[in-house]
Amino acid sequence: MNEKMSLSKLQDLIKEVYDLPDDRLYSILDLLIHIQRFAMRALKGIRKGNADKLKMNLLISLSWLMAIANRLHINVENEVWKRFPMLCSYCGGKPCRCKKIKPEKRTVVKVDDSLRPKTILGFQQMFSQVYPARQRSLADAGVHLAEEIGEVSEAIHAYLGQHLQKQFESVKFEIADCVSCLFGVANSANINIENELSEMYKNGCHICHKTPCKCNFSNVAKIKT
């Protein structure tokens, strides 16, 4: 993996490495469980002050989120940019002013595509500017991530129940929000997501080191980090 890779290229990499085993082994709900599973392990890393546990599980949870987006044919980078065009998706500020002005509804913001980040690091820096780490603790960032993962889960369950377009749009919004919170935790914990993903996927799957991944269902179920 190239260190200067974009979010879209990361999503393509996850597709290349994991699409075949994911399609054969997991339903969408199975993929969702793995997002939740590893995100909760990341939060345990926060609680225990274990930086390595936090880092590895945060990256794995992001990877499973990309797998869900691939299954649903959602371009994560496009959705993140539409939701966060170098501005807070709710108050429209940079940095976010939600705590100060307490907006009652989302602000309609003008998107300037010339500002769109071209790399994963660029998006991480963007979120650092919009939601500065100094404005909240690492624990608070972790709680916000847990909240957003719950909202992704709710949106996906609703969509699978009725398959309405408005529900699909909600899935896209919630995935973008979840990505913002993953970056938020990384910023609070001083984790360079781009560098860490580059190291993690330099030889294909980070467990079996194959492309496509050769890990079986039992291997994945036993992963503990």
C-alpha cells in the first residue's frame, strides 16, 4: 500500500484483499458485527490506556466499515466529502461551533471541491481542523465513535428491512459520520492512519499476508488484538 493513498484507493485495496472471502463467508450483518467487535476492542484500549490495542483495533474496524461500503457499492470518500466539505456537517463551521451556538438543524454549506483532500492524511488533517482534538478528551472521542457505530447499525437494519432509497441515503450519511469519528479518535490518540494502514497492509491481509485473504471463518472469529 502506498503511504500517499486516498480513501478511495484504500477502499479498492480492501476490495482486492477481502471481497472474495467476505462474499463467501459473511452477510452484511456479519460484517457489521465485526465493525462493532473491533471498535469495542479499541474503546477497551482507551479505557486501559493501551495505545497499541486502541490503534490496531481502530484500523481493523475501519477496514470492516470499508467492506460494508464495498458490499453496498458506496464510495466512502465521496460521501465523507459531501458530508464534511472542510466544514462541520451540522453548524457549518471550521472549527466546529456546535457547542457554542447549539444549532437546532443542519446548516446548508457550499462545497468547494478545490479544497477536497487527496490523501488519507489530508482527510485526517481536515478533521483535525474541523474538530480539534483539544476540544474533547480521548474518552469523549471514543464515546462519540460508539454512538456513530450504533447509528450505522440502525441505518443498515432499517434499510435491510424495507430497502427504501431514503434509508439507503441514511446509510451513506451514517458511514460518513462514522469515518469522521474514527479519524477523531485517531487525532485524539496521535495515530497517523495513513502510515499505520500502509504498514498493516504492505503484504496483503494483515493476518495471513495473502491477496485475496485466505483466513477462514474460524480464524477471523478467534482474532484477538
